[in-house]
Amino acid sequence: MIFKDILFLEKIVKNNDIKKALSLIQEPKKFALKTTKKRSALMVSGHQVKHLNKIDEIPADIIILNLEDGVPKEKKEIAKIMIAIFLSHIENIDKEIVIRVNPLNEGGFEEIEFLDRFNFNAFRIPKVKSIEDIDDVFIKTDKEIHASIETKKAFFNICELKHPKLTTFYIGIYDLLNELKLPHSIITLENPLIHKILSDFSLTSRYLEITPIGFVYQQYKDLEGFTKWCLLQKKLGMQGVGCITPAQVEIANKIFDEDKKFAKLIVDRFENEGPFTINGLYVDEPIYKNYKQLL
């Protein structure tokens, strides 16, 4: 936990006490930022003090400090300041911290300018439509840029979004289907259209050498369903998935970490012996390279 007592912070959020909140921001602390496997990206809303206080304990690879969807309009300003308060009090953290701002023309630019001085990994930009959006963010920050692929323009022109600072894509399946005028009911494990959307997204992301993160499964109590979607998205090339509960994080970490023990065995043995056969698999240079890349 970052604060031993959070009652006073919860009261500040409840009363929207902007002045008091601003007085609690400390000078930003500098510490080495971590790079993780990106198996799980947990969404934490900026106005939820109880959840913010646990971000140093939850085993997610990425913590998404959220200012967009899920934060009521009347709480967006206090949520922004709460994120600043927590970031200014963190002394070290073993995961990646990403701030998901609002659309650039709906407060996103102002949020970037306010929060950029703190120590975290990246800004996540929603509703991206073109490389110009990325360039506009690049002018305002030297941090990594992550982008949500949730507009039809971005999805069908994803190859145009190559940028040196752009490192990670998140597929926003629900918003994308809204733009395509498709019902969310088509999001089923067996639907080839969903398979195509996800596989096109992951393959193009990897062609651009940008990390693809799968979508958030909204039925957060259905852990069996979440597990099945993790397995499918892994098969379709995702590096990890979005999560909304710690229970989902644990499942995602386990699923996207499977194969690592076998991969290490393959890599170590090949580097010591050269080509060999194991369990009917002939391990030559291409097989070795694939398992090394997996590690």
C-alpha cells in the first residue's frame, strides 16, 4: 500500500476538494522504470482511491491509471489530481505504469501537460484515428506512447501508425464494433469474424514491431469465460490482455507465461549441444530462434 490511511483521500474525492488535493502533490520522485512481459494490463480508475492505493501490490505487469471511460465526468478533474498524488508518493514499483487520458480534444492534451512531470512509463491515447494524433502527443512528452485501436479509421489504417515512440497497441473491441455498427453479441469464442479482427490486429502490430494487447473481458465474475478468451487471444498472437480485477490478472499472467519453462529447456540445450530431438520435435536453428524470442 502507498498510504496507510486513505480515509482523508476518499473524503477529498467525495467532496471534489480540488484545492486540498492539489496541496498533497509532492515533488516527483525519480527511480528506474521497469519493463515487463505485458501479460496483464489492469485498469484502475483515477477516482477510486482504494484501488489506487494497492497498485504497488497487485501483480499486474501493467497498471493503467484510467481517466477515460469508467470515470464520471464530474470526477475527471479530481481523478487527474489523485493520480498525481499517488505518483508523487511512489518511491519504487516493479511494474509498468501507464496513464490512459481522455480523447485529445476532450481534455487529453491538458491531462498530458499536467501529469508528464511525474515518473511513469507511458501515456495511452484513446480514439486514435491517424499518425497526426501520435505526432501531436509526441510534441508534448518524451514518454512512451500507447494507443487504443478502437476507431474504424485506425483499425483499417493501422500500418500508418508507425512511430518511434509508439510501443504498444490495445484493441478496443467494443468501441470498434460500435463504429462498424456491429452488435456486441457477435463477440463469441467461435465467431470467425472476431478471430479475423483479433488476428489482423495482432499480426499487423507485430509487423510494425508494436506490442499487441488483447481486449478486456467485461464479464468480470465469469473467470471461466475469461480463461477461454485468454487462451484464444494468446493463440491469435496477443502478448497479453486487458484486465479489470486482480483475479483476471492472476489468470492472464499464468496463461501468457505458459511455455516459458519448455522454451528455456530448448534454448539452454540448443546453445550447449546444437540441433537435437525432444519428444518427437527436431530442434534446429529456426525452432531455437522462436523459443529464444518467446523468452
